[in-house]
Amino acid sequence: MALNKSIKIFVNYLLGPALFVWLSWSIYVQLRHQPNLREHIHTLRQAIANGPQWRLYVIILLMIINWGLESRKWQALLKNLEPMSFLRSFKAILSGLAFAMNTPNRIGEYGGRILHVREGRRLQAVSLTVAGSMSQLLVTLFMGCLGMSLLREHLISVMGGGAPLIWLNIFRFVTAFFTFAGLLLYFRLGWIVQGIDRIPALSSISRHISVMEELTVSVLLRVLVLSLMRFLVFGIQYILMLHFLQVDIDWWSGFWTVSILFLLLAMVPTVALLEIGLRWEYSLLLFGMFSSNAVGIYAAATGIWLINLAVPALAGSILILGVRIFSDRESMAS
């Protein structure tokens, strides 16, 4: 019993500081080993010193709006399970980011969020988080597929005809199929619960995910709209960063190119801390269709990664300091 108490005290009071130190060091090491990083940072500094400052301020504001919209999604999903204030929801989102940085496809985000949910309801909250992630993925698939269709001529000019064109068409078809199949499943989450309940080995977890059956169509639709709004914020933010770094691309082409970029990042399993190198490669491949400013494209990918992921994740690790993972209290203060 004493050992269990000691473990609980350690987790309650030292998890936050340990995560902050570990995450800070991991981000530092990852950035340090990226090729040409100093050149990209220098480009960012020059843009900050000489460029129009308002764009940078708007980019930072959009980051806050982005995670604020995600907080609203989390509130909507948890309304019946455990109503929470916007501030508490926002803290949960940032805490999830802190855990997500070193896990494949940010799966650790679920663990970080549920720390802000009362004991006994955390496993149910995980299934609701999955529903929210599913809505964002569906928007990403749909917008990416639409982007490939609208920029088809540009993609063909880069890839050429023949086999690459065939593979492009196959990729578009597969993406469209999973988008519409996913939408059908999204509005019928009860099917997932019923399917798992019929598998003897998994039937024990059905009571934890049955909460998904309580999500009404109106709630799911609201979450989907919030996901679309987040995506629009993503696109505007990225184009502003490109323009801030003197990458010449028009808004129409830029937005749909960003849509394809997010699609590729969503479909390739990766770890957020290691994702920056992949962002560089995809960004240069896609935005290189419209601009020869390779340094600006790389710097934009780095800037977006730092502002949207690294900084909020560090903030989330600090917020965990105020969370008591094991508690006898019946409620958690906002």
C-alpha cells in the first residue's frame, strides 16, 4: 500500500516537470540534428526583423484559434460524459500535445487529454477522443482529394504522364473511397460498438466505448464543422507564413497545395518530433511547383512546426503541473 502511495505521489507531482524536461531536450536534439537548420532559423529571423510584422502576429493568433476550435470539439464530445469549461478543455488539448510529440501519429494525445477527466471516466473519454480525431481525418482526406483534383495539371507537370499519372489517379480514387466510407461509419459509430461487442476477446471494453452510441447526429455534425474550420485556419496560417518568408504563391494554389501536404502527412505514420524532416521534403516537392525559393519553403515548414506543435506542446507539459492524476476528489476544478 505504501509503495502504491509513493508511486501516486511521484506521478502526481513529478510527471509534469519530468515531461517538460524530456520534451524540451527531445525538441532541442531533434532540431539540432536537422540539416541546414541554422540557415532556416536565420531566414526566419531575417523575416521577423525585416518583414511585415502583422503576418507573424496573425499566424500566432491563428495558432491559438486553431487549438481553441479543438477545445470546442472536445467540449462538445464530452458534454454528456463530463461537462467542462472552455479553459479546462483548452488545458486538456495542450496536455495531449505534450504527450503526443514522441508517439507515432500522436497517439499519446489521448493519454494527455484524459488526465483532465475524472477517474472512472477516462477510458470512455478515450473513445470520444477517437471520434474527434476521426472527424479531423475525414476533413483532411476530403480536402486533400479535392486539392489533388483542382491542382491535377500542376501535379502532372511535376510527375509526368504514364505510370506516375496512373498512380496519382489510383491515389485519388482510394482517398475518395475512404473518405465516403469513413463518413458513413462516422455517422454510424454504433456499428463500431456493436462489432466490438460481438468479438469475445474485446467484449470487455465495449462498456467503455458504448458512450460513442450516445453521440447524436447534431453533435457529430457540429464536431465535423469545427474540424473543417480548423482546416481552414491551417491553410490560411500556412499561406501567411509562406508569404512572410517571401515564397511567391497565390492564395488559391497555396491553399490547395497545403491541403495535399496535410493529406500526405496524415497518411504516412510518423512521430511529431521527427515529422519536421518529412514536412521539409513534402513542402519542397509541392510548393516547388510554384516557387523556386527553397530556403523560404523549408523555413515556412519549420516555423509552422514550431508555432503549431513545439511551443504548444511545451506549454502543455507545464500545464500538467496543475493536474492531479490520482485524486480522491469527486470533481476537478476548472
